[in-house]
Amino acid sequence: MKFFEYSLANVDKIIKALGQTLYMLTFSAIFAGIFGLIIGIALVVTNRGGILENEKFNKILDKITNLFRAIPFIILVAFIAPITKFIIHARIGTSAAIVPLVFSATPFFAKQVEQALAEIDSGLIEASLAMGNSPLEIITSVYLREGLPSLIRASSITLISLLGLTTMAGMIGGGGIGNLAIAVGYNRYKDDVVLISVVLILLIVYAIQALANYLIRKTSH
């Protein structure tokens, strides 16, 4: 137990770091999920042959999405710092980290949504159009309903990716497990803290994957 001496004496700090990570993960996932779903649907329905075909709009939206996907997270944090300051009234901290997390995760999830919905059988969409359903009805009853298992899978991939970004956010003042592992574990040579940080991250990943697999089985038909 001597190896875990520092960790046992600082359980409160570990719990606080875990709470910060879950806080960043939860709220950034909610906003990135909403925005990413909207953008992903827009990319599909405005594409060539889509129910709301608009190639010019589609190309512009696709280029913007790919642009933000290409920006490394650390650079993105600096790039949108004025926006973060405007929204949160701070550039560093756990809440401030949510803004760049959303900006980074949204385009990633949007492309995952686009790919998931593009796989839906076009015959179902044509049948829905023939029945006189509106674009909104087709989106909700065909795209979202038939693509639900794929969307859940895409959500789990995005959540795991987002979890990795929260650890990077810890390195720039966001707190959380990433900050704990680097600032305490690595910089102070507390190997037990590093080990516990890795275990906590893995447990969250396994929990996300297990929940996703359960929901996929329940929604597949």
C-alpha cells in the first residue's frame, strides 16, 4: 500500500478531478450532440439527391465542418479564446474548457452523423416521399428512427474521443483527470496518481462502450 500512499492521502483531490472530468464531458457532449446532429442531418439532406438538395449550401457547410475538424485542439483553444471569454467570462477553468471542447467535438460528431444517415436504404426515403411526408417527417421517422443504432454507435465514438480531449483540457487549466495525471502524477513523480488516472479513464470508456452496446441491441431491428 506504500505505492498508493500519496493517492490515499489525497482521495478528495482525485474525486474532485473525476467530478471535473465528468462535468466537462457531460455538458460538452450535450451541446456537441445537439449541434453535431443538426449539422450532420443538414449535410445529408442538402447533399446531391437529398430531400432538401442544395449543393452550394452543402459544400460551404462541409468545408466549414472539415476546417474545424482539421484544427488541433490546443490551437483551437487559443483561436476561439475571445469567444470563450465572451460566453464564460473567463479563458481558463473547467467551465471555460467546455467551449473549445464543443467546437472540437461538434464537427467530429457531425461527420459521424452524416456517415450513419447516409447508409440508410434510399428505398425507405423514396417510399416516404411517395406517401407525401414532409422533409421534417422523413427526418424524424426515417433518418433518425432507422439510423438510431448507427447514431448511438457514433455517439459512443464521439464521447470516447471527447473524453480524450478533456484530459488535454486539463493541461490548459481545465482541471480534471488530465491535469491530475500531469500536474501531480508526472511533474511530482507520483506514479500512483498516474496509474489511478489511467484506471479512471478506462472505467469511463468501458462504461460508455457498455451503455452504447446495450442501447444498440435494444434499438436494432
